[in-house]
Amino acid sequence: MLRIPFRTYAAPLNALGLIIAIFGLLMLFPLLVSQYLEDSAARAFDLAFLVTFSSGVALFAMTYRYRRDLRVHDGFFLVATTWLVLPVFGALPLSAQLPSLGVIEAYFEAASGLTATGATVLTGIDDLPVSINLWRTFLHWIGGMGIIVLVVAILPLLGIGGRQLFKAEIPTPMKESSLTPRIAETAKGLWGTYILLTLGCILALWLTGLSGWDALIMAFSVTGLGGFSNHDASLAWYDSIAVEWVVMVFALASALNFATHYLALSRRSFAPYRRDPEIRFFFCVLAVSVILLLVYLLRSDIETGFFSTLRHVSFHVVSMSTSLGLTTVDFTQWPMFAQLWLLFLGSFVACSGSAGGGIKMMRAIILYKQVWRECIRALHPNAVRPVRLSGQPVGEGVLHAVLGFSFMYMISIAALTLLMTASGLELVTAFSAVVTCLNNTGPGLGSISPSSTFQSLNDFQTAVLAFTMILGRLEIFTLLVVLTPAFWRR
């Protein structure tokens, strides 16, 4: 039997208390909006703020005397518990405002927001108060960059080191490369870049004719690559080519490595983009996918007209590839090949260090080069051919980590799909639900198509998918490490 002494985890719990308190303070934003607009959600945010902030302060105070620098073990524990616990508090405004929403459904909605997935169990979204829809997409914005990265910038001010926390949160290919000598400065730089991109998106959407509130709500969804909308019809509600272009441009920007954006801004040079090995593959995959699906749909006579087909194909290739998940048509009306291709794109296209989901383009490139190296070795057993990125050899440790992650990614899809089908869900819906939640993409196939919601699922299936979204957001290993018995042994 495992014994878990309180003092062992008091230090990360102290940091967790701080994170919860900061999360509570973030609720003041939609609360002030609700009071300004005099909508019906002010009481819900009042209650949620009081519960969240007081819980965070209480936990912080209870564990204050155990504060110390965080170790690797603490970093994994804190990141995992943060992403499991925060949806509980994020669901409070939704539960208070929508009493018909079940506990698991509210948790699912908040988890979908924080993990920037965009899968929803809600209907009648057009009739929700502005502040509630703002909160839903604000969760995307918080989770898109990761609240952990924000807090890392604050922890050193309180005497709590944040490097291990940062390394546990940031995707594997980025972990060993700091942009600045101090990890807190790195976090601030990434968040500064993220804020600038968001402000640009708000302005661009407003210039297309959207109201100020619509522009703000949609910008949070787009730059966070989340996919929640303030309309049941998603982006189709606007029926505007200009809006779609703005969304595509900023979705593409958010799917690129924010470290590359930061370096380009700080150095006032495009050189970082030219040196980024992911960008070439990123745009090549998008271009090939648009051409392939355009030709396929025109030959299938599913879509009418070249330019209309190009418009819909281009938007959905970008939206699904970047894991944004906003839609303008129900692509499940297309042939199954096109549906599966869009689902497949969401698995790997987004770049490492971006707000996107999936295994990330960096890992896909490494896997491709490793497979090619093994083919060469089969022909020339004595050949020395290291895997290289940007001219630099990739270490064997990184190769093993990428192979291990890819294996666990496939195992997770298979195991969770079997679990969903065992619960009574038909195969297409079960498979697409697992894939879209693990990749944090949003819409799926079957009964969870873009024209539907996840409301038809039972509580068990909803809970499994909520776990799947968090598993994908933490890139599998961070959460699995904490769930192993070895982690809890002294």
C-alpha cells in the first residue's frame, strides 16, 4: 500500500493554490462585462469568483510554510493536478447560470474550454448571456498558451522556482531551448507575443464588420485555437469571406511556434521563420491537402462551383489542421475520405510551441526522417546517417522520446476507442470523438458532427472524453507519469 505524506506534495500544492487564486481573479473580467452589460450572469460569476479565489487563497495559506524550489517530480504533479482541477472551478459559472447542465457536462465544457478543444454539450448558444460566451472563449485563450506558462512568470517573484514547471508544460521538442537566460523572461516573452497576436485579431475582426463583443469573443477562440463560438451555427452564422480570411490568417499564425514569433519580433527579422524547420512542412502539407480535397470534391460533384469549393476546402483544411475546429459547412456531408483526411490533419500539422494540438509537426518530421533513415540502413547496414533538423543532428534521446510518445499516442486512441464502443457508442462516432478530443480539435464525425454537439453522449462517455482532452493537452506522458504507481513511491 502506497503512503503519500502531505509534506512531500505541500510545495506543489502551495503553487496550485496560487494558480487557483489567479484563475479566480481572471473571472473578474467576465464579471465586470456582465455588470456593464447588465445581463443575467453577474450572480453566477460572483459565486464562482468567491469560491475559486477563496479556495486558492486557503490552499496557499495552508501550505505556505512548506514553500521551496520545485523539482522535476513536483513539476509533473503540479501540471497534472492543475489541468484536472481548474475545469472544476471553470465550470462554476456555467453550472450557476445553467442549472439544467449536469456536473459532468459542466466539467466537460470547462475542460473543453481550457484545453482549447471546442467540443460542446450546449445548445441555444445564441441565447446565452454575452459574458457566458465570453467566459467560454476566454478559457480557450487562457489554456491556449497555458496558464502554467503565465504563472511561471510570477512564481520567481514569490521565491518559487518555475523551471521544472515550465519544462513539464512545454512540448518535448522545445524543452531544452530557452529563448532568454531566465525561464520567467521566456514565459513573459511568449505571453507578450500571444497578447499582441490577440489584439491584432480583435482589430482585424472588428474591421470586417463584427461588433466589438463578437470580435473579442471570436479572437479569444481563434488565437487560442479553441473553436467555441457564440453562435450555434459556428462561423457559418456570419457568412462572410472577409471574416473567414481573417480567421484563417490568425489561426495559421497561432499554429506556428510562438518562440519563432517572439524571436522574429525581438530581433526585427524574418530570419527565425526561415530557419524554423517546421514551417516548410507545415505550409506544404496545407497546400497539398487543399489541392487534393479540391480536386476530389469537384470530381465527386458534392460541392458546386470551383470558387465555392475552394472557399470551403481552404477554410476547413486550415481550421482542422491547426486544431481550431470552427466550421462554415457540415463537412460530414462530404465523402468519407474527405472527412477522415480532415480528421487526420488535426493529428500532426500544428507546430510545437503553438496553441495547437496533436502530436505536432516537429515530431512528425522526426518520425518521417527516422523512417527514411531505417530504409537507408536496410539497404546499407554500415551507413552512418544521423537524423538532422536545421543541419543539426537529433540526439538519440529525443528520437526515443518521439518514438515512445508516438506509440503511446496510437495506444491511447485504440484503448479509448475500445472503451467508448464498449459503452455502447457506434464505431465512427467513438473513433472520431477520441481522435478529435485527444488532438483538441473539436468537431467529429457521426453523431458529433459540426452540425451537432456532444450532448447525445451519456455521462460515462462524456467523462472519458473530458479525460481524453486533458490527456491530449498534456501530451500524454505528463498525465500518465502521475498515474503510475512508481510516481507515488518515495
